[in-house]
Amino acid sequence: MAKILLMHGINHAMFGKRDPKHYGTFTLQDIETAAAEWASELGCELECYQTDIEGEFARKIHEAFLGDIDAIVANAGAWTHYSYGLADAFAIFKDKGPIVECHMSNVHAREEWRHKSVLSHVVNGQISGFGLTTYKLGLTAAADLIKSK
């Protein structure tokens, strides 16, 4: 069974409490519960991970590369827009499996600084703006990419 790592970055433990206009009222636990159901429907196992510490996020990507993870679905939050270190970490994993970048809000309809992803050149694609459904789409894309490999 394929294994997908769902990664959440900085401030994501505050989903459900922060800026419901952009992020809705879903908590991180709500997202992970729904994602586990969707992954199961796709015939995949899901591991979830969240941290507010950038170095730990990179270390988890390294562990995924060295371990049994077949694909990553990641919402790196604000790190998406400036963390070249995470881009380098994802580039390591990309040789192993697909990476799908996700954002609950439509980052292209928000502040100018959110329009650019420094991760975009190392991920297979980006899905944004569909709230909770973003993760269903991201998991589906990751599962399809695993199967086509």
C-alpha cells in the first residue's frame, strides 16, 4: 500500500481559530481526519505531520526520503514564499516520489507576497483555494502520480 505524508507548516495548528475568511473553521484535526478517510478511499496509508519549526519540517522531508513515504502533500504555509532551504529539501525527495503543494486559500487572490512559491520548481503541482477540498484534490493527485510511476 502506498504511503503519503501530509505535511502542515507554520501556524497550521491554529486552523479553526485564525482568519476564518481565508481558512474556514476547520481545525487541523478536522483536516487530518478527513484526509485519512480520503487516503483510505484511494487505497493509500496516510501519515500526518505539523510543526512551526522550519528545520523540523526539513528534517521530516529527509526522513520521508530515507523512509517508506511514496509521496508528499504539503502545505508549508508562509514558508512557501521564502524558504529556499525547504525547496532544497523537497528537491531531495522529488527524486523518490511526487510532491503536491496545497493551500486552503487562493494565494493568488491575496497579498502580493503570497503569489510566488519558491517551492514551485520542485513540486509536481500546486492546488489552492478550495478550503478543505484542497487536501482531497492533493491526495488524489499524489495517488494518481504514484500509480503512474
